[in-house]
Amino acid sequence: MTDDEPLKVTDPYRAQSVFVNELVASGHLNGVVNLTFATAQFTPNDGKVDPDLVITARLRMDLLCVQQLYARLGEIIQQTMTPANGTTH
């Protein structure tokens, strides 16, 4: 394999998919970016509903991965803002 060849992607551990609503904490330390996500849950309580955010995922990544994520999220946002006819809204 050369440096130009992409690495093979596998999923031997069957990584779980987790839905998140909020980025509740973020920061970096020693070149590692830390992101903490939460999911809104609604708990019934005496006839009312108490919403609360529950931490459901923590991601740690190096700067290269952050740059890749930033670029891809930018592409996704751009695609969602561009209708099929090519105009933006």
C-alpha cells in the first residue's frame, strides 16, 4: 500500500449509532479536541413533563480528524441550503 491509497474501512465491533440533540461541552487539550453531546429526554412527573439533557456521547479526536469533520459538515450544510434547481434559500 502507498501513502496515496485510502485505508480500508471496517466495522468489526458494530459501532453503535447514537442520536444527539445538543453539543453541551467542547474544548481541546494537548492537541486533542473533546466534544460532549447530549440527547433531550422528557420524563413524566406528576402530570407534567420535565425535559432534561442526558449525556449520550463523548468524542475525542486529533486535529486532522477535526479538520476532516469541519470540511464534511460544511459540505453537508451547503447541500441542504441548495435546492435541486441550484438556487439558495
